[in-house]
Amino acid sequence: APAKKFSSEAYLLKFGYLPQSNIEIRDRVSESTMVAAIKNFQRFGHINVTGVIDEDTRRLMAKPRCGVPDRLAGQFNSRRHRMKR
Amino acid sequence: YTVQGQKWDVTDITWSLKKRSADPRISEGDIIRELRNAFNIWEGASRLTFRELPYRDADKAHIQIIFEKGQHNDLYPFDGKGSILAHAFFPGSGQGGDVHFDDDEIWQVDSRDTESKGTRLFAVAAHEFGHSLGLSHSDVEGSLMYPWYQTFDENTRLPQDDERGIEAIYGWKKSPKGDRTPQYKPPVKEVPAPDPNPPPIYPPTHEDKYGRPKTCDTSYDAISLIRQDLFIFKGRYFWRFPNNELNKNKAVKSENILPSETHSFWKGLPEDLTHVDAVYERGEIVVFFIGKNYWIFNANKKKAGPIPLTRMKISETIDKIDGAMTWGHNDKTYLFSGSQYWRLDDSNHRNFEVEPDYPRDMYVWKGVPYNIDSVLRWTDNHVYFFKGKVYWKFDDRRMQVASEVPTLSAPFWMGCTSEPIPKGKPRTGDTSTSSSCRT
């Protein structure tokens, strides 16, 4: 795999798994928030949902991808923006 | 699939290659062919048509395409070869719809090229154009909108997940018989050259017979508390509601209040101004934003201006500021434009500059739509975002809108009486509701 360019936290923040409000109001990321973010990322990427940064997670984070966040505002833990058929 | 929420109002979408790759291995013709093929994938599965504009008209195109490296005047710097390949902006004005490719990648422009071990431009372009049309990432493996790079060539049919996504935004593609025909390919037609003198397009008017905006049926270009009085700007006019007229519920009463012309009160603003984009007050100064310039006032006396936005270290690609306010949470000044926002260091009134790690994406302000009309910090110290004829109150502590359902502006801010809304209740994103004056 190519060299990893972001820390795991930076990656999760960049692609919308951690709420960016942390940046603006300078809150610390709690452990539970981090675990939830990792799980959401693992579900999205169809790898084992462990809640920890394991080898599969690191490999997925190193894959080439689009720079647009996967999760936009209001989409955390929610499927309400998905359209019904 | 996931729909982001913004879409183009037209189905004939223009695009242009504004800056080609600097890689001498690939020609401009190769790039254009890859981009055309990528648009064809979406055209074949939707009601949309895509029209290429020549380089000289690139600034007029809905979707402008550039190849760049590293920092490139937006909030998403590229990261060199690998990892992030490209990004795109959702539909909207300014940078809305634009697509940026990382020119540090090795772009492959021919499916028969198996030597270069590069990234196929067609596949990445087709994915990014999905964002330009309003689709977010999908978690369906194999879908075009899956965020990680996958091989995909121009002979592949658009995956079903993406096909349903684009149909959800723009409707079904109709065959000549009128029935739903996914993947219907239109007959090849000659694309006419763009009209060099297109007729002007005027926005819908919400004005009375004298050209003044209708108090109870209008959106707001800018809104600000100035010396504790509320000022609401629309077109060439503004309403002023003195502090002693604000009622106990902090709502204002504006029955029979007619707006005044902005330039005749704020001497020093252009006499031919058509609108004000944003206004905020900080300490003694009042700052007006109009287009790519700003003006500084003390009360209604001009101190400086016009000054270009670039002096604030805002990118020259920004054509206007949508809203400005000082946030009660930290007393810092924030500027909003399109999908981005900046924090302004205006502690030294002679040296306004945005802070170095801005702009950032507006999704930090959870629940607030992109491309707002205006924003206000009100006497209750809360921030209110306005778009169309509705507004959202923002909850600083939760860092999201207090309610996803917006509220009609006119009853609260103008003291108008709500009437039954013809098109159904206002809901998030629906900014087309109306109300009427109590009188």
C-alpha cells in the first residue's frame, strides 16, 4: 500500500466521520466519538467493524480516493438523507 | 446512493476545460475526449444534456474543470501522488459544480494503455461529475459514486445505484414514446455554437409598482444589527427598525414601513448600487460587502472603500460574500460565501485579513444550507441564517440549527401575518414560501 498521508484522526475528520465542529469550538474528540467514527468508516468501506484502527482500516485509508467527504452535515449515524425508491 | 440536496435548475449543463494537465505525455485532445466520455455516461442515464464551451468562455460554464497541484485557491489542497485524486463541488454559484484533478497523479487517457500504471482519467472524471450534478458518495461497492478508485471504462453501463441516484435528482429519462427508458441514448446532434450575445436573464421580481421590495414577500440580501437598530437590505433599499420599536418578543413591527434607498443614507456607497451582499457591525465600524469589494463606515460616514476582497486574503475566485456576522460564541467575525466560510481577524481595523487556515467548508454549521442569503447575530446573542423567505436559528452549543424545519421570515422579522401557504408547509431546503402583510 502507498504511504499513509493523514493520521487516522485527520482522515476521519477530513472525510466527514468526525464532526468538524470540533475544529471551530475547539472541543476534544472523546474516545466514544472516535470509536463511533471508526465504526462508521468501517461500515462504509465494507470491512470488519471493530471500532479500532486495525490493518484493514489502515489499508483502506491508504487507498486512492475522491477528496469529497463521505458524510456531509447531518448524516452522522443517520440514513434520513437517503431517498426512497 | 445519497443525494446531497443541491441541483442545477437547468437540464442543459455547460462545461469547459479551464486548465489542462501540465503533463506533456497527454494532449489536450486526449483529456477532452476522456471528459466527454465521462459526461456521456451521465447523459445516457438522465434527462441532462452537456454542452462543451471553448476555453475563452470557460468562466461562463456551469462546470469548470482544472488540473492543479497542492494548494490551489480552495480549502482542499491536493496531497501529491496517490491518496486524493480529485474533488468536485456540488451544484451552486461560484465554484459550484467545478471539478479539480490532482496534476501530481499519473493520468491514463487510453484504456489500451496498460504500461503507465496510471489512474484512468475517465473513471475519476465520471465519479467527480456525479458530485457536480448533486450526488454524494455511495456506500454501494461497485457503484460509480463509491469513494475509492475503481476501474471503470466508457463501455460500461452506469451502475444501477448511480442511475437511481441521478433519476432521484433530475427525474426519469423519457424515451421518445414517453415511457421511462434508463440508458436511453439520444440521437447524435450537432451542438450549436453558444450565442455570443445571449439575452439577459432577469431574476423574478418581488417588487411593488414603484420598484420597492414587498415588505412581506421578499428574501433578504443582508441583515444586521447596527447601533442596536435592525437593518434589513433588499435590492437598492433597506428597512430600519429602531431599537425602541422592537417588541418584547424581540420581533419587529413593520406594518406600513416602506424601505428607503440604501445609497442615500449610507453616503459613499455607489449611487448605482443594485444590492448589498452582506453587512456587519463590529465596535464602531460597519462593513458593507458588494460584489468583490467592501466598504468601511463609522455610523453612516464612509471611512474607506471600495477595497477588493483580495486585500482580506480572500481568493480572487470569490465573486461575493453571502453573509457576515460576529458570532456570540467567541465574538469572532465570520464571512460566508457559497459553500465556504472564513474567520476574519478584524481586531486591527486597518488590517482586515482572514485567518490562515480558512476557508473551510460550511458543513461545520450543521443544518445551514450552502449559498445563504444573509446571516444575523440578533439581540438574543443567537445567530440566524436566512435563505429565500425562510430562516434557521442556530444552536451554538450543539453546533447545529435549532430545528431543521426553517421558519418563515416575514411574520417574525417584518411583523407580517402568515397566511395558508399554497405549496405546503415549509421544510428544509424549501425556500419558496410566502406570507402577507397584516394590513
